[in-house]
Amino acid sequence: MDRAPLTASEAEELTKWLAADRRRRGAFIRARALWMRSESARALGPQYEPENFQLAAAAPIERRRPMMKWSGALAASLVVVVMLVATLQMPTAYATAKGEMRTVPLGDGTTVTLNTDTHIKVYGDDGQRRIRVLRGEVLIEGSGAASPTLVEVDGKQLEGAAATFVVRKLNDQPAQILVQEGRVVLAEEKQATMPLSANTGASLLEGKEQGWQLRALSYGQLSRELAWREGKIALQGETLAEAVSLYARYSDTPIVIADPELAKAPVTGLFAVNNALGFSRAVANVFDADVRQEGERIVIAARH
């Protein structure tokens, strides 16, 4: 930073370093003050001799003036340093634990709702908000926002203007965008921007140049995708194995399906995300199976 502007990766590294320990911000301010003073001394040149600039003796009130000037200069330099540090992009992090949901108003008419096991960072870039989705699922509601909301996920950029949409970044799955209301624009490096209207979904194609795969969503599909806001899991023909993997996002209590054929059975219904045992009993009742608890896990087994 002393010799040249930071690159994007260097700026991110500095931001992470400062955020790791609150004492580092004070150390950073002091370091900047020192190097600014050293730069001022260097400007005097190698021939500078302090004795040649000694002031003649004067009245006490006169002697205090240079000191006051130096004090004022030092105070001004510290103010500049503090202002420079304040302009660093220090994000605000929000996260939820497994099974937890959280709604956060960001101001300016924008609200984010974090689903289970979600981690995001919110930046303020020159007065424009930018949300970076690191993990999980977040609902962004910006219908009343005065300016568009920028979002980054898996290195891709998107912009929502007066929009309500979901951004997902789940383990071992491509990033997804679901637009409920308004308009979301996906930025493409080699193509023109791609706008998404209401009731539209987009999935990131890994390793593909086209970037995103679009699909239309019916009202029923979108309602099921957003059922988690009400603490529910909505299933419409997913296999029992897929349903169990969904429950694993919300609970540390594993559900084990002992019969491979039972794991392929389709499941339809609305279930509470915080009641894995109730879900298992309901499923077992439909498929004439048994449910038992073995230590910390729930086992669903077909009757023979």
C-alpha cells in the first residue's frame, strides 16, 4: 500500500487480516502514521542537516509556536490516516447455525433472510451495497430499495433492481438464483447481460462457457422452493433419499434409510424442518415401515 495501489487479492487479504483481531486496526493506523512521517522526512532530501534549521532563542510565547504548528500537522496527518482506514471495504458478516433462520434489515429498503447454515458478507462500495454469498441460502428483498443490490456468488455477479430473489450456494451443488419479484440481471464475461424476470430460476453450469441455465418456475414450484421461510420443507415427488438429504441441512440428527428400495420411494407433503422424527414417523406410516432411534440417529426400515 505504501508503494502502489493494492490488487484485489491484496485488498481482500488486508481486510481479512484486519477483521481477525480488532487490535490490528489500531496497529495499522499507527503504522500508517509512521510511514507518512517518514515520507515527509525523505522529502527534505539527503543533504538535510537539522542544525542548519535551528531557530534562534525567542520569548517563551514565540517558542511555543513551532511546537503548536508541528502538533497541528501531526493531528492533521492522524486525521487523514483515520479517514483513509475508514474508507477500507470492511464487510459486515452475517451467519446462521444449522437449524437457525435470521432476518436482517440492511437499510434503504433492503432485507435479507438467511436460511439454515448460511454465511454472507455485506460490503458498502461507494454507497452501493454488495452482498457476497459464501455458503447456504439467502432471500434478498429489495422492492423498496432506492438503488440496485449487487450480489456475488461463486465468482459470478448479479444485480437486483427492486427485486425479491433467492441465492443458493450449497455444498456439491451449482449456485442457483430464484426470482420471485422484480428483475435480476446476471453479468456475463463473454456475453451480454442476462435479465431474469419474476418466476424464473437460473443454475450455474460448472465448466461451461454459457454460464447459466435458465428455467421457468410455476407459482406452485416457487412456493415450494420458498417454504423454508415458514419453517417447512415442501416435497412434490422427491425420493425419500432426497428428502433425507434436505433434512440434513437443518438437523445434526441423521436419518438413515436401511432399505435401498425404500430410499427410491417418492414423497409428497409439507413437513416441519425442526422435526426430523415427526417426518420419519409420517413417512414410515405411509410406506408401512418401521422407525427406531439408535443413539443419535433415526433409522427407517421396511417391514419384512
